[in-house]
Amino acid sequence: MAGTKLSDKHQEELKKADIRGPGAVLQVSEFGLLRIGSLNSAEADSLSTSAAATVLNPGFTTALESENSLEKWKRLSTGCHILDHALGGGFPARGITELAGESGCGKTQLCLQLCLGVQYSQSQGGFNSGAVYICTEDSFPTNRLQQLFHTYSRRRGVCGSAKNFGDNIFIEHIADAAGMRQCVLGRLPKLMTSQRVGLIVIDSVAGIFRSSYENNEIRNRAEDMRVVAGQLHKIAAEYGVCIICVNQVTASDGPERCIPALGLAWSNLVTTRIQLHLMEPNGIDGAPHRSLQVVFAPDLPEATVPYTVSEAGVFGLS
């Protein structure tokens, strides 16, 4: 890459991680770059700076070029201004966003909410597009989607029918890693060429990568995760879609009670990590308290905001 002084070894490490070109570099956090191989902090910083200079391309641009550039940085609104503020406007339409959290914290609820929101017009925070929902653990929650449409859409003042919105959500159920590879490498790209899709949800990545391997197949699991994530990054870059991978959490002995599953092999493939926390109920109302945390992102500071889950959807608390 122009402007960098990386050795052949470092260049090879970037290729193995499927990080090709300045745009791909900017989708990886500094933590992710340091974890790729033997890059030190100074080399990672130099690489990011050079990539930014290449992408920004100092000098005059036309209005059309400026408009096309902004399209790359669009965000999908959650439908809640409090959550959107913490997320810099919503979920980014680039790279892979991981949505991790404990069972019952509202991960699937939020994803269903986005499946409706992506179909709204751009002036309403959507992409005027459909959604792909890939289930790996449970069947698609059709009844909850119907309920959510009537409550969440009414709250946002959107007209239409649940059937029309449901027709724009493409669902697939996958049971193992081999099926996931076949889907993202074959069926998903084919669908993208024939349908207008603005959101892809995998619920969840842990559902297949935690259960499809024996203890002596960790290397195979890491390779499969790299192939799947690499293809998702390519789809995000080519079509400008928002990609959300739901992840489970595992108990931790460290300061964090729970950490996202699948370890560093998966963390290095993620652009943005959002974690939902389910806190212990207090003595006032006896209800569980929840918070959304921006753990890392290439363009956002760390942030935490409380939220609630109701029939109307997932909404932040001021």
C-alpha cells in the first residue's frame, strides 16, 4: 500500500486476514490490526494513516463524487434517537457489526426492529430496502414480527400492512458451518443481484461456530469464520448494506462478567462490537435493567446507554 513501509511478511498477514486495500484497513479497529499478526503499534498507526490519506484523496471533488462518498457512510436508524445518538446515527452500512449479549437482553428484538426500519425511506432513517434474516438457532419469530409491526410502526407513524413489510424480509434457516459457507458464498450473492437488500442479519454466529466442531478442530473453525466474514465484508463493501452478526456471550473471570463468544479469532473479523448487558433487578421495581455498550468501532467513542424492551420495540432511556 502506498505510503506504508510494511515488510512482505506483514503484507502477507494482511492478505491472510482478507484485508485488501485502504478501505478494508479503515474498517478494522487499531486493536484488530494489532491482533492480525506481528504489527506493532507504530506500524498499525502508520498503516491506518496512509489508508485514510488514500481514501480521502485530498483535493477538489465534484458534487456527484461527494454524494457517492457519503453513501458509503450511511447508517441504519434504530428508530430511537437516544440509541442512534450513542451509535453515531445508527448501525453502519459497512463492515460487520457484532451484536452480543446474554439471553433475554433483546438482541433478536432489536434485529427485528431493524428489519422493519430498513424498509422505511431514507428521510425516515431507513434504506428503502429489504432485509435478509439467517436463523441458526431457533425458527424465525414470525408472530413477534407481526406484533412488532403494529406497535413499533404505529409509534413511528408509518402506514402500510404487515404483509407488505413481511414480503421484503428473506428468511433462511442454517444448521451448520458448511451450510453457512454455501449460503454466503452462493445463495446470498445471487439474491443480492435480484433483490434490493439493505440489511443482513445472522442470528447467531455462535449458533453454528460453537457447535459444529470438536476440540481438535479449532483451526478449521477459525478458517471457516475467516471465509464467512471475508465474504460478508465484500458484500457490505459492494452493496453498501448493514450486516449484523448476533453473538452469544460466555462467562469471564475478568472485570467483565460476560464476554462475546468465539474468542479472538472472531473478534479480529469484526468491525464494530455492540454489547447488550442484562443487569440484576433492583429493589425498586424488581425489573431487570439493560444497557447498550459501544465496545469498539472505527469511528465511535466508547459509550453506554440504558434501554428498555417492550411490545413497541427496543428504546433508549434518557
